Amino acid sequence: MNKVTVIGLDLAKNVFQVHGSNAQGKKLLGKRLKRTEVIAYFAALAPCLVGMEACGGAHEWARQLEQLGHKVKLMPPQYVKAYVQGNKTDARDAAAICEAASRDSVPTVAIRSRDSQQIQSLHRVREGWMKQRIATANQIRGLLAEFGYLVTPGMRRLFNEVREWQAKLGNELGILSELIEELLSHLKQLDERISKVDQKILHAHRESRACRLIESVPGVGMMTATAVVGTFGYASMFSTGRKFACALGLTPREHSSGGKQVLLGISKRGNGYIRKLLIHGARSVLRARLGKERYAEDWVVKLAERRGHNKAVCALAAKNARRIWAMLQNGEVFRTDYAFT
């Protein structure tokens, strides 16, 4: 009766809140800890279930607590919020986490290894530099447009057209020319950095059997494969391929009532980065198959002709997510001639 079986740990930068309860849900302890006191405190406790929200630093804390013998349950914050009673405080957040951890219906987040987190860090850094690259190129176009010179959209012709502008203008706009030169230099540095990250991602891809396996799916390349494996591992926390696609926001959003089912567009929940990669990959596959006689009877081509290009792209991305989940579970390479029996 007085044994702590479930603990809710509210993570923070410096001050952590602990809420413990027994098997009947009765509160047995509540304590505020400093960051340096957390490990020593849990090392002195008997092994129990520790619930935490999946947030920054949660996976590292989960790995350390598991080494101490505790069972850790990471949960999406949006599912924990429903258990918060009253106004928000650290103590009530920890109590809500403890309550949610004791519920089997609350979904869990798989604890990632350090290698997986490092691969995910590569993608995050690359994505940030890609945004800076696009912003820098757009700034160059905007500055030149202010002086009546329009640059062709796209990155390929940007450098050549800017050089042509500089040669044509001479020293007439010296300050602007210097600023453009600085922006071009920054753009080249970003390209070099992105290229180095791509090489590291390629190395990680070659070292991972799972990445090479799911790359055989049409529309799934190196970037998508490493992002999926780095984020979800073998996706064993999902019981079906549909739930995996749902976690990526590729399934329809539902608004049903009174026995009438209403399906809307895709939910766009979960991991937006992987969803974007899958949709871009599906778009490239559909573009390559449209208008080709050999693919005239392909289901995605027929769907595009019947319901529109974007719906077909999302349908193919969702199907690729299901294929990825199935291949990670059974270890089979993608086969175009596979038929379910």
C-alpha cells in the first residue's frame, strides 16, 4: 500500500518536480529537485515506473534512469495535458505525468539511442542550414529587385546572373555590390557545410542495414531512410502500419458524429520533417510515371487522373509509410511483384 510504483517526473532546465503514487493512485511523495540531485535521488529509490514527457533532453534522462533499474515511459505532451487539474504548476504537471504514466491507453514514445539522436541531429542541422541558404538567396534577389534587376528563380543560375549583373554595372553601385559579394560568400559557405553534412548522412546510411533496406521503396532515398531510422528506429512501438502513417500525419482527419463518417484532409500531425520527405519522394515518383505507357495501369497514376495530383501524392506517401513499417518489422526487401495472399 505504501510502496511507490509510479513516479511522474516533470523535466526542466534547473528545477525538477517529482510526484510518486502507489498502485491505487494515492500520492505518497512530492519533491522538488535540483538538476544535480536527480540521479542520486532515483538511485536511492526502488525500481519503479517513471513517466516523463517527450521533450528536449528526455531521451538522455530516460537512458540514465534505465541504467539505474527503473522502467521509463516517455509520452507525447499533448496526451499528458488532459490529466492536468486546475491551473498549471510544476507540482500539478508532475501529478498529471504520474497519472498518465499509469494509463495503458496513453501512447508511448520509444527511447532513442545516442546513435539515433546523432543521426537526427545531422538532419536538424542540415534543415537549419537549408533554410538559411534559401533565405540568403531570396535576400540577394530582393536587393537586386530593388534596383530593377530580376534574377531567374532557382539556385542554379543565381551565381551566373549575379556575376553578369556585377560585370554590367561596374562600380556604379559599390556598396550594394559589396553586400551582394558578402551574401554570395555566405551562400558558398552554406553549400560547403551542407555538403559535409550530406557526406556524414551518407556514411550513416551505408552503415545501417535498416536504412539500406527501406531505400528499396520507390520514393524513399538516403535522406528519408536515415531520418526514419534515426527518429523511429525499427518503428516497433507501432502495432500497425496505419498507426505509423498516423504518427506522420498522413492519414485523414476525421470529424464524425451520429453514425456518419466524415473524412477530411490529412491530419498533418506528428513529425512534419519526415512527412515532407515522404511527400516529396512520392511527388517525384508520380512525376516520373505520369504519361508513361508502362505505368498506365498503376494505381497511383489512375488515382491522380481520377482525384487529382496532390491527393495521389499524399496517398502514395501514406502507402510508403506503411511499406516502411512492414519492411522494418519483417526485414524483407521491397518487391514490386508482391501480392498479399
